[in-house]
Amino acid sequence: MTYDVIVAGLGAMGASAAWQLAARGERVLGLERFDVPNTMGSSHGVSRIIRLAYFEHPSYVPLLRRAYEIWRDVEARVAEKLLFVTGGVDAGPETGRLVRGSLEACRVHDLPHEVVSAVELERRHPGYRLPGGDVAVLQPDAGFVMCERAVVAFAGLALGAGADLRAREPLVAWETTSSGVRVTTSKGTYEAGRLVLSTGAWIGEHVPALAGKAVAERQVLGWFQPKVPARFALGAFPVGIVEHGDLLLYQFPVHGVPGMKLGVYNHLRETSAADAVDREPNAADEALLRRGLRAVFPDADGPTLAMKVCTFTNVSDGHFVVDVLPDTPEVVVASPCSGHGFKFASVMGEAIADLVTGGRSRLDLGLFRLDRLAP
Ligand SMILES: Cc1cc2nc3c(=O)[nH]c(=O)nc-3n(C[C@H](O)[C@H](O)[C@H](O)COP(=O)(O)OP(=O)(O)OC[C@H]3O[C@@H](n4cnc5c(N)ncnc54)[C@H](O)[C@@H]3O)c2cc1C
């Protein structure tokens, strides 16, 4: 069967792209190795932080503004609340990378924000207990997106716009032809004009330029029963990131499932092939999360309620890869999101659709070029 576009990998990025492409009238085939949604990739675990004060680089902010707009559009289309604005906290030493980077994004893009002391943060949001000298940047637009629900929303919109989505059918190989691409899956062969590769932690298996450069890193999320529940409720506890010694913590109010949610960026720094990631949380995972909990959120230090393993796909500079494959204009690569991509899934669908249909996007994707990773 012949399509205009095949999208391989229906996590956040692929499902969003499948919708945007189908909505533009493209005949889309979406292929997913596992289920839609699934717990094997990077897009599960109930919620993901979204924030404007982007400490990683100020140039993400225009994309974020568009991401917020599209999230609101998706919510309206599916009649479901996906984005919860809680306000956000970026806290730690004043001279640390997080506070400095967050303030830089606020300065460059004139974002509304406040800088408060540890004492003042605790007065306003008593769930947070920072060391005395730390400061917090408060940015009112931050919040979280319900991640599995968002993938479901994108997939539903894609189907509604006529896309053909097939789960449990992995791409096995692809090649270019005189008219586009030929994709072989576990079940058959398909032809299309263009191919989007959005296979997350598996991307290096399909894109030689990313083999060994897009690295899977095991992460573990934990949900904990607060000892003082009111301090971690939606409305009382803003999402946030805290730089605390060697830990970069990220945390969410109770919502969707029981417990306050906490993660440690990069967790135990365990990298491997995507298929070799140990999917079972263990005692060392729990001990690391509890160390962070006790240090900064002692009132949430109750029994563990849930833990989940998830995977980052990192490239060396921590930015994304969203680009047309050099020398192969039929193929768009859109995946390694280095542990902070989910919030952009809405706008990335639009950017990927631009690249597929026009070879370029009106959004600035300069930071995400593939050739920056060349040796
Ligand atoms: C613990 C954790 C916390 C995070 N926190 C945040 C956060 O707070 N905010 C934020 O913005 N981001 C966050 N991120 C990052 C964000 O979740 C990811 O950047 C995003 O989910 C990546 O989406 P993706 O579609 O690229 O990958 P995935 O969701 O992994 O999608 C890739 C899909 O491709 C499929 N696939 C693989 N091989 C094949 C094949 N051969 N054929 C067909 N399909 C295939 C996979 O099964 C998978 O479903 C976090 C990530 C993790 C793991």
C-alpha cells in the first residue's frame, strides 16, 4: 500500500506529527513497535513539566510559547484538560546553572517572574524546604502536561483526520526508492513519499549518523505518600526543579495517581542500548529518590506508592535532534530529546509536518540540526 508519509514511532513526537500531517491532508501511516500509548519508551509516567523560564537555553522560549498554544488547541479538540498551570519553581544556589539559566531566559524574553529566598518560598509553598542560602525563581506559567493522555489525544486526532495507525508493528528497515521510501516492518512492506523517524531511544538503530550518539539512559520516577498532604496538593504545590548538591530534583503536586511525584535528572546515570534498559525499579532507585525527598521535601517522606522506569535519549549537548536527514531529503529525524522534550511535543508535531511538507519550518530549529553532532 502507498502513503504520502510514514511515521515510525508513535510516542509523543510521532503521534503529534501523525496528527499534524493527517490534518494537512497527507495520507499517513503510523507504525509503533509496542502499544499506543506504551510504557517502554519515554512518554509515560502520568505527567511532564512544562515551563517557560528555560534554563537549558533561552532560544527554546519562542518554541515554548507556540507549544502552549497548541496544547490549548489539542485540549479544545479532545475536550480534555491536559495542561495544568501550577506555577513553577527553579531553585538552588544563586550561582548555580539552574537559577542562572532560568533568570537568563526570563531576562532575554521578558518573562514575568520573581526571585525569592528559601524562607519566602517555604512561607508560600511549605512543601519546599530549601537550604538557607538558596534562592528560587518563580515563574507563573509553568505546570505539567498529562503525558499518556496527550499521546492518546494526538493518536485520536490523527485517526480522526484519516491516519492509519498500526501498533505492534515495528519498522525493521527502510530504504529510499526513485519515488520516496520503502519501509519493511514485521508484517509487510509499504511505500511512501516521505518517512519520519521518531523512534526515541531506538533511533540510532535506524539512523547511522546517530548510532552511538543518541544514548538511552535509564530513569526512575517515584510517587510518595505525603505526611502533610495539603502541602503537596494541586493548587498548593507548584512544579519545580531544585539543584541540591549533586542532585537535580524535579517534582509535581499530587494529581492523576496517588502520591507526590519526584525524579532525579539522569538518575543513576545508567546508559545502555534501549532494549537492555532494566525496566524493574529496585532498592538503589528508591534510595536515591528518598535521599532527594528527605533533603528538600521532608513532609512528603511517607511510604512509597509507585515507581516507574522510563528512558531518556541523550545526545552530547543535551539538545534535541529535529532535522531532515542530510543527503536524504525524504527522511525527517525527530527524536533524541535529551530528557526534556515532552513539553514540546505539541509544537514539534507542527515543526515535523513543516519539514516533511516543505523541507523547512518557520519555527527556528537551528539548535536541533543533526550536523552539529558530526565528529
Ligand atoms: C523519567 C522522565 C521524565 C521526564 N520529564 C520530562 C519533563 O518533566 N518535561 C519534559 O518536557 N520532558 C520530560 N521528559 C522527556 C520526554 O518525556 C521525552 O523527551 C519525550 O517523551 C520523547 O518522546 P519521543 O516520542 O521522542 O519518544 P518515545 O515516547 O520513546 O517514542 C518513541 C516510540 O518509538 C517506538 N519505536 C521504537 N522503535 C520502533 C520501531 N522500530 N518501529 C516503530 N516504533 C518504534 C517506541 O516504542 C516508542 O513508542 C522526561 C523523560 C523521562 C524518561
